[in-house]
Amino acid sequence: MKITCFMYASLDGRIDCAMTEKIDPEAKAYYTHLASFGDFTQINGKTTNAMHYAENGVFEAKNYRACGETFFKAEDAAGYQVCMDTKGTLLWNTNLVDGKPLIVVTSENAGAEYLDYLKSKKISYITCGAEKIDLKKTVAVLEKEFGVKKAVITGGGHINGSFLDVGLIDEVEMMFGAGIDGREGWAASFDGRPQDRNPVALELLDVERLENDTVLLKYKVRK
């Protein structure tokens, strides 16, 4: 399974959506390039999904029941939308995101009642990892049980950093808009790695200049 991380950021690597929309309101270059990946599975974090796709509110279990590692496949598809939701709190009114079937990935902390809720919505799920999501096991299930061969991670920064930290990202494609943020406290394209980690070395594959002075850099992760 090939995993690419693709992000749009300001020149200083910040990825706040409200900010990047001011740099390039229509983001044509971003969506054109995202579509160029073809049949792919898209992976996003909880914050991204809460902001753009999930319903308002938080799931609250009435009678919490523990659950073990498991998965439920609602349907086959050429590509899926994967939402990483460690504790299982997001609410949904659809099992499709941008036309692709949704897969919610949780830790065992989410509990059986949340999994029942997802199944009632015909939403696929993967549960693995006791306290936090086991990313390597998640990728293995996506490949073996859901047939995923190509995945694109599109944020946020902590999801990107987590996948990078355990060596799961093969390529990085960074699209930089012609603007600088510089505000204190906003997430970077890759964030949240432990302090004792070393930088991850990359090999430059290509550089493209796009419309609106946008630049696309493509890298291979050295492993």
C-alpha cells in the first residue's frame, strides 16, 4: 500500500484552512491535483472531519461497553474516506463523504455502543489499539480487508506527524501558496512528534510552478 501525504500550506508551513483560503480562495490547483491521484483512499484527522464533514454535537454512550480489535465493512469501493476518531465522538448523518464511503477508525476506548451506532448508519469502521489508534494495524486492515492500494493523507498536522513518525508515509507532496502566516500557536503541516525524534530525510523528486504563484514540491521519504 502506497501512502502519500499531500498538503496545501502557507510558505511557513501553516495549514489553518481559514488562513489558506485567504491566500487562494478557490484553491483550484489543490483540488485539481488531488483529483489527479485517481482512485484513492483519503485519510483525515478528527479535527478536519469535525470542521468539514461531521454533524454538530458529540456521541455520548448511555451504557458504555468495552470492545476489542474489530472491523466492519459496509460496502466495497474503489476508494474510501477514512476518519481517524480515537475515542469515537463524531456524529454522522451520512455514510458518504465527497462521494466516497466513510470508514471511521477508532481505538478500543470508543466502546461497543459507538460501533453499533456506526453500523446502524451503514458506516464502516476499524477499531485497533487500546488507548490510541495503532496506525500500522489500521493500514494492514485497510489493505487486506478493504483492498486499499493507494492512500492520500490530507491532514491535519498531528495525523500527518503520527503517520510519519511510525514510518508509514512513502511520499510527501507539499503545495505552497504565495503567502506567509506567521501567527503564534497554529499547527504546522507535520506536528506533534515527540521531542526526541530526529528529522525525517527526504529526496526531492519534482518541482512545479502552478497558477496564482503556487508551487508544488514532490518528495520521496528516505527509509
